[in-house]
Amino acid sequence: MNVDSENGGLGSLSPTQEHFLKKYILERRLINELESLNKPDCCELFGPPFKCTQTKESGHSIPLLNFFFHEFVEKFPFITNNSASVQLSFWQNTVQPFVQSFNSKHISDSEERSEVATKRKQVGSKLLSSLLVFYNSTIVTKKDLEYLNSEHLQGTSSGPLDRLSKGPSVKVRSPDIDAHGDLDDYKAMKFTNNVFVNIVAVRTPKLPPPGPASSEKSAWNFLPSISLSGGEATPRHHYEFVIQVVEEVKNDKDANPSYRSHFIARSYHDFQLLQSRLRKKYPGLMAAEIPKLPSKFKHDDGLVLEQEITRAAKRSETKSRLIDTSSQELASHHSNNSQSSLPKKKPFAREKLRLALRGYLRFILSHPEIVHSEVFRDFLYNKELSYESLSEEELEDYNNRVNHEKSILKTQYEYQRRTATAIYELAKSFEEFKAKLIQNPNTLSQLFHEVGTCESLADLSPLLRSFIEWSKLQVASTIYQVFLSVDNSSEWLSKCKKFHMFFPYSIMYGILKYTNPMKIVSRVMDLLLAELPTFSSPFSFLKKATSNDTPKHNSKNLLSLIFVMLLDEDLNDFKKELKEIKEEKLPKSSIYDIFIERIDGYVGETDERVVEEIKNRSRVQKQDLLLTILEDELIQPRLGKADLKTLSNIKQSHEFYDQLKDKKTLKEAELYFNLKQYWLIQLRKKDKELMKQLWQEPELIKLLRDFLTIFYQPLMKIFAKCKIHLVFKDFQIFMDDLMNELTLLNDGDVFILTPMEIFERSKAIFDKHEEALWQFIHNVYANDEDGIFLKFVAWIEKFLLCLRLKFSNTSMVSIDFEKIVPNDIDISELKKQLNNRIYYTLKKRAVVTTYLSRKKDDPEVMKSEQDRINKQWDTINTPLTDGIKMSEMGLNEGDMLDFDDLNFDFSKNEDGIDKDFQNELAIINEKLSDLDTSELDRFDAPVQSYLISLLSGISVADI
């Protein structure tokens, strides 16, 4: 796209050029302002209500963040609900000291942890993206509205609501799952690191033929697992899990890969041994990224039906038809005709454990280090235990389990079908509501007012009634997916049942009924935060004092003591793992000692300037950060001539490590991998130690106490007037019903009920309790004497009011670039730099758009039926989010793509499309970063001054 125009002043800029100039300036300004928040004294930049020691006027260096803080953060309803003195104390005596303490600690970042993106990095990207959306929508230029209304930048679709009104999008794609699930349907399998695994069946172990003296069991045989005749011992386990292993072999000459498939049976004990061996070989990786092996489940012995159950009988008598198999197994154990102590396998035996172990294996596959290890390959590829095809019994078991998984998928489709119908009804009312919301943000308050006037669900408007129906379906479908349809569902359900079982509902009910909840929580917090006395040992004088002696905890209250103890456990584990890597994973330790010392030196470096310089050198040289640490002269001790050869071996090992996903080069990559494990564990250890320090300092404890006071007490004051004890009792009854129903389904009903019946039983729980929930919501509104929730709705409306200012009062939020032209600026060079950025930005948009389109329909991504179900959820819910056009809010769809680019998240296992996209995006981003922006950057200072004046004239409260 050619956006250049004839040379002249800034008035000659086209609408597109002017819009992109504004975007670039705001983005650079926000990035710089957010970076300033990493300084210990960053709170002083905002001025009052914080304490200020700087003479410079507050807010001038961060005008964008300053405006957002004072208009939205400082005026959050729960904070402003307190007196002025309480608010001032909260900011000056609580928040400011905590920020100073936290920012003074050098916690590792995502750059150091390489592939692992830290939570702070993710939060920072989200915050930057959100602020960019807000300010690019709020602040405009003279030609911005012309740019937004230009035809070539409008969306190509008339919107999902238009399609919805015609009907087709309401129809959910019918399940087409009968064609899937074949053992040799390799093209339908999802390969991870070129391997696909599936636990296809569960079998009883094969027994050796009975010996001559073993036909009758001796009465003196107390150990039934051992043959008294001296024959072979019977297996110690009752069931084995048959794993199908398919390997994708890619040929250089042929574009179509070939496949190798085999089966191998492994017991649960084998899985335990696998986990133990992997922990020994990869202590850092297993501790940090691999979940624990799933435990065995109760009620997982399969089903026996008392008689042939018809479909009609299932609806009413399912529970009575299920028979506990434990008594039958016991009878079988003592049967004289039995040749073994092993129970006869029932349909769906160990189904919960099968799914959980399958999820565990597939998670492990996402780590190429493990996939190519000898331990894991022996587990999957042991030639003595492998075989080519299933027996008739195994094949029958496989077909039964596949049909059960298909039934689970059909239930999800039933949820989608009902949800699509609910959204169709909701969208008809929602479209009018969205139109009103755009023109009049106070529409939200009017809708919220309906909550206070309607005491029953029957009195609600069609919009709210449809919304509640949609919400129930969304929650019910989510619960079904989490607790019944995924591989680790039984594990999640087991944990929730334990929590529900041990939660003291009766005690809490009595406390809420007969006491003041605010005082109770206050007393509990006083107990947790009370100063603990310190005791010195009467024999402490016998201990020789050293300069390194420090108290074990230094905790001053019970809460910090608890967290410090938990952190100490993690630190002890890290110490063991570090010792194991040094002693077992790095042979000839004297060769690698100097490199370990350099890693320790980097992690323990207290001068932040040195750390940042090393990171910068790594970026400039485009070198792996760990390799830079191992060779840079800023780190001590210096490398000798003999160490350079070892360093060369480490670099060569790193090259093999980079190829690990495509080639089985684990042995050659182990040297670098072990050093990297050591480095990452040291970083985690350092972070834990810093968190331990944070818990031992008073700033965090005071923040928790004041946060609870400001946010919890206003809510409890309202809840107390709503008879919260009765609401809590209703919640207990709901949880009882939910857990009982999920347990019945999980323990057997899910195997024999139809998808429609499962759906009806799950949703019926929410239908039963919806009136009680609405009564609570209505009572909260009615008893909110301080109007906290109405203030919260008005606070949300402030955002919408800001976004609409450009249409109602354009001059209030307009930047006039002609008034802030830097001295001696080269207009021709400015346009050249601007056009280059526009070119690559539009190119990046095209790449992202193509990627999203290919990703949507890619057969590799949509191989499994579960993937198609998940994708269809997005399609079904689209009408609720796409009714408002971006141009109506002052943004372009292309701008949203640019902002979303900041939040792209890729798993460690990208498919081919992801890899191609990442490569293309990386090339474009590199070219964008290399572009000359000298003339564009000259606007920063004058724009900063202009924004101070512009934003000071906007008072959201007066809009």
C-alpha cells in the first residue's frame, strides 16, 4: 500500500500516516512509562496520594499512567468508600512501602528463564495491550475519524449478529465421530515430537500354565502371589494398560510421512518406575514442569449390570441397576474353580485411571528431552514387551472404551446445541442493548437497576432471563468438561470431593448465624498476623557465632511463618536437585566447576547494571543467554585456555539441543541441557529466597491486612444484612447436589446413560438452585446502603464515556501534531520512516490474518473431535462479543490485531503452521525493530508535554 504524499508540513500527512504516527508515539510512551514502574521509588512519580521527595512536579514523566491511576485506580469504589485519612494511609503507609520493597528485589525475568514466560511478563504484556487499546481509542488526531471511516480499512464481514439473524450460525455441527478412532487412522492422530500415544485397552495379565503341583492350592500358602511348586510367580498387579505407540517418520524425498505402530502393555507399577527414573535423570525438569503421576481411584473396577437394561429403564433406575463389584471380586478370589487370585475383568475396568495415565503420557510427550531419553524409549519401545496387533479380547475392550469416549463427545455437542439456541434468543435482545450501550453508557446502570426491582426470575426482562439461561449452560458445560470429559477429570473430581467433604460447613453456618462475620475474620487475621515471641536457647552461649549465622525463619507472625516453612521445603528440594546434577549429571566435575561457579556468580550478582549488560550483549550477539553467561568476561572467574575447549563442547551441545525437536540428539545435547537445568534451578532457588525475604518483611503483611479491611469489610457489611448464613446453607445444599450427581455419573452412570440424559441431569442442578441465587443477588442490591455496586457500575461506565469523548467532544481529546512539530525536523525523512513502519505493520497484519485463517481450518490442528468441539464453542459465543464494531469505539480491526500480537502465546509444541508463523513474525518484528525511527522519536518530548496539558483538561467525573 502506497501511503506517501507530496512533501510539506505535518498537515500533508495522510489520515493513515497520521494515525500510525499517533499509534507509534503512544506505544513508545507507554513502554517507557511502564518500565519506570520497575524502580523502587516509582510511586513518587504519581505524586499525591503518595509521599514525594522529588522536587519535580508529579506525573510529568508518566502522563499516561498518571491519568489512568488518578482517574480509575485511585477512584476505585471500594477504595473511595473509606474516609480520606484511611485512603491516604493505604497509599502512603501500605502500598508505597510494599512497592519499594518488592522492586528492590531482583527477581528473575522471562528472558533468563528462556522458554518459560514468567507471570510478570504475561501480566505486563496484557497491561500494555489494554492501555494501548484504551488510549488509542480515547486520544485522536484531526484525521483519525477519517481514517476509521475509510472503506479500505473496514471489516469485510457484516458481523456475526447479521448471520445469526438469518439462522445458519445457530445450527451446531452434528457430531461426526464414528469415522474417527480407528487404530490405523494415522492421519487423524495428533503427533507430538513425532510420537502419538493412546492407552487403547486395559487387560488382565497373562499367566503361565499351571505346574503339576499347582493345580490345587495349598492351605498353607499365605502368599498367593508366589507358586509353592517352584514355578513362576503370578503377576503382582491385576491390570495392565495397553498403549498404542505410533511414530511418524518424515522422509526428505517424500512429502508424505510413513508410520510405525506397535502395542505395549504396562502396569501401574511400571508407570511408577518410569516417574522415579525420570526424576533421577531430570530432577530439575520433573520438579518444575512435569505433574505427579495420577493416583489410583476408588470405584474404578468397572460395571456389572443386574440384567439387560433398556433405554427407558435407564432414565429412572440407573442407580439401582449398578452393583458394587467389590463383593463379586471377593467371591471370585475364594472360588475353588479359579486358577488365579486375579479378578475377572469387568467392562470399563480402570477407565478413570486409563484416561488419567493417557493424559500424563501425552503431557510428557511435549518435552523432547524426555521423549528422546533412553528411559522413556525403553518404556514405550521395549522389544520384548511390544507386539503388532491386539488380541480379540483387547480389541473388544478397545471398542467399548472408544464408544464411551464418543458418548462423552456427543454430550458436549448437546451442550453446544442448547447453548446456541439460548444465544440465539439472547442475541435478539442483546443487539438492541449493545446499540444503546454505545450511544449511552448509562444503559448499564439502567440494566443493573432491574436487579433491585425484580424479586423473582419470572419478573425479569427477556434480555436478563436469556442471559441467565446462557450463563447456566456455560457453567454446566464447563463443569462437565472439567470433571467428566477430559483425561484428568477423575483426579480433579477427587480433589474437589475431598475439599467438600472436609470443609466445616456446619461450623461456618453457626459462625455466620450467631456472630459478626467482620469481627470473626478480623480476629482470625489478628491471630495469623500477631507478633510471635522469640525464645533463645539456654545453651545458645555454647554455640560459636559466625558471620553467616542467620535465624532459620525470622518470621514475626504465624502467617509468614507458614509461608516461610513452605518455601523452605521447596528450597531444600532445590538444594538436593542441584547437588544431584553436580555429582551425577556432570562427570569429570573438575572440568565443569568453573562454569558452575560462573552460573552461581551470575545468579548471585547484586549489581543490576552488570546483569542488564550481559543480557544486552546476548541480544546484540543473538546468542543464547546461558552461553553468554558462561563466556562473558564480566562474570568471574575468568576462563583459562583449557576451559575454552570445554566451552566449545558446550556450544556444540547447544547446537544439538536446538535440533532436539526434529532430531534424536539427546545424548549429544545432554551437556548443555544439564548446565541449563542447573541454571534454571538456581534461578528458581533465588526467587524462592527473595519471596521468603518478602514474607519476613512487614510490608507484605500490612498490605494483606489493609487490603482485607478495604475490600472485604464493605462486602461483609452488606452480606450480614442479607442473612448470609442462609445463603451459605443454600450453597452447601447446591454443592451437595453437585458433588453427588458428579460422583454418580463418574462412578458408573456416565457409561450407560445417553448424552441427552447426562445433559438433563447436569443442568437440572442449576435449574433447581437458580431462584435461591437470584434472591441473594437481589438482597445484596437492596441492602447496599452505601451504593458500592452502583458505584462500581458507574466506574465501568467511565471507561465507555472516555471512549465516546472523540464523538461528543473531539477537541477535548485531540492531538494537533502541527502544534508540536520538533525543531529542524526532516519532514521527508519522517514520512519515509513512517511509511516503512506502515509497510511492515500491514505486512504483519496480513501474516497474522493468514495464520488465524489457516489455524481455524487446519486439519492438523482440528484432527481430534475435542479440538473441533473447543473451536465450535468460540463460534457459538461469538455473537455476544462481536456485536459492537471496533470503529464505533474508535478503533480499527487492524489495530486490534497489532495489540493482540503482544499477547500471542505459543506452547512448546507448535505444529507446522505455528512454526511457520513464528518464523515469519520474527523476521518482520526484527525488521521493524531495525528500522530507523530517529525522526519519529523526536516527537516524544513535545508529545509528553502536550499530553500533560491535554489529559489535565479531562475530568471523567465531569463528563
